[in-house]
Amino acid sequence: MKKNLVVIAAMAAALCMSVTASADEDLITIGFAQVGHESDWRTASTQSCQDVFTEENGYDLQFVDCDNDSATQLEAVRNFIEQDVDYIIIDPIVSTGWDEVLTECEDAGIPVIVIDRTIDDSDKYAAWVGSNFTTEGLACGEWLKAYAEAKGIEEINVLVIEGTTGSSAAIGRTDGFAEIAEREGWTILDSQDGDFTQTGGQEIMESYIKSYEGQFNVVICQNDNEAFGAMDAMTAAGISYGVDGDVILVSFDACTAGLEYVQSGDINADFECNPLAAPFVEEVIQQLEAGETPETVVYMEEHWYVNEDILESITVTVDGEEQEQALTVVTDEIVEAQY
Ligand code: AHR
């Protein structure tokens, strides 16, 4: 009797295992080589993928936090190839050095989807979903021009706290803003890498204060976390910033905490970088699964947020084409709905 029970239990276990195995086999496996965890934006981006690529939705997501290290990111992609995943998602820390590993993905027959930042030295991927960072930088410059005119500010002396060197996010925002600065004859006193972190923003701002105290009236931080660090440094040095301050403070990302500071007037303007790419990536994957050809370039919808209701819209010229977009004054509802 006991022996029979053991046999039945073993058969049940085997049945259960084979059901699980076939259920697992039905899942689409995805390897995601994420940049790291440097910012609120990054947390929202990771969450977006983890919310969409769940087992309930039919996916098995292998997630690697590459801690802002390019060698780790390349290794993560090679491990995904080794595991023979169905798709690889890459948010490239830097924009170059990709062709070799993307060729390996291609040879292994694994489609790659790039999100957020761009890859500049290879086109061996199925699609890219992200933001136009140059447009963000241009918008920041055009807003500053219009804002300064509206406020009667004649001289613009800028300090820029850049994002990670070599990342397309930093390159685009730097180039876009520099184009307007050059056209308007503004002085960019300095432009250094704050690595998209709060600590980086604070350290760079502290060293800027030592070198340029009394010489600057604009600080451009290339993400919210750097702005929080810059605010700490300026507060500690007794420098006022924001809508009622001596220094105009501008940021990018527009995550919840960033928008709270726009609403309170500590940050004058915040140019959104939308991290919720995963639903669009899923669409690409489903199209590939169905044998269809997906859109190869998908831009995220983004807003430009301000505190004061003094300018209605900004026009930027991208690739010779004028694009007008409204400026949005931050409200409680906007903050509550943000990521
Ligand atoms: O690539 C997007 C940028 O990277 C975001 O602006 C920043 O917060 C993140 O770390």
C-alpha cells in the first residue's frame, strides 16, 4: 500500500513537472541589460519592464542591473546569447562599442530591441524605442531664451551638469542646448559629467561654486537627481535658486520628485524624458512573434513642465522642421499621475 502511494506521488510529481515545463516553454524569454539604478528615471524604467514582462503576460524576464559599467553590460548580453533567450533588450550605457556583440546576437538569431539611449555604431537591432535627446536640449535652450526675455534677464551665464559621458542622453542634451547657447551668444562657464546621480550633481555643483561663485545665473542639470544634488550644494552655500531665486535651475526627466520641485518653484523648468517604454517594446515583440515588421524607430510622448504661467509654448527646429509644443504648468493631478 505504502509502495503504491509512493508510485502515485512520483507520477503526480512527474505530471506536475511536465505541466510546468510545457508552461515554461510557452513563455517568451527576454534578457534585459539595464543601465543601472542611478536615478528615479531608471527605477521607473526598470519597473515599466517588470510590470509588462510578467509570467502572467507570457514572459520570462531575465533582468541584469549593469551598474553603469559598459563591460558588465556587454557580458550580460553575451550571457543572454549563451542562455539562448528569445529576445534581448538593451538600454546602452554608452552609444559606441556595440557592433561586435550585436553581430553575435544576429548570428545567434536573437532579435535585439534597444530602448531609451541610442547605439551609434551599429544598426543590427530590430527596433529602438526612446526619446529624442537633442530635441530635449533644444527645447531647454529655446525655453531659457523665451523665459529670460519675459523676465528681462539680459545676461546668461550657464553651468551645465552633464549626464554620463558617452551616453546618447548626455550627448543629445548637451549638443541641443549648446546650439541655442551659441546662437544667442550665452556664456557656458563649464560643463562637467555628474553621471546622472544625486551625489554627482552635488559634487560637481560644490566644485562649480568654489570656481564660479557670483558668476553664474543658470544651472542646467541633465536629470532630476543631479538637480537635487545641485540644490543641496547651492542651499549649503546660501545661493538661492528657482522661481524666486538668483539662479534659474533647469532639469530633465520630470519624474515625480522633480515635478514636485517644479511645483514648489525650486526648479524653474523640467523637460520630460518618458521611461515607460515597455508597452511599446511588447508591441514590437508581438509583431515579431507574428512575423510582422515592426516600426524601427518609436519616439516616446513627452511634456515640458514649468512653474509659471508666463509662456504658452516653445518652438524648436529639428532637422530643419519647426515643432511647436505647449508648456505645461505643474498641478497636483500631474504630480500624482507621474511615475
Ligand atoms: O537615458 C536616460 C537618462 O538616464 C535619464 O535622463 C537619467 O535619469 C538616466 O539615468
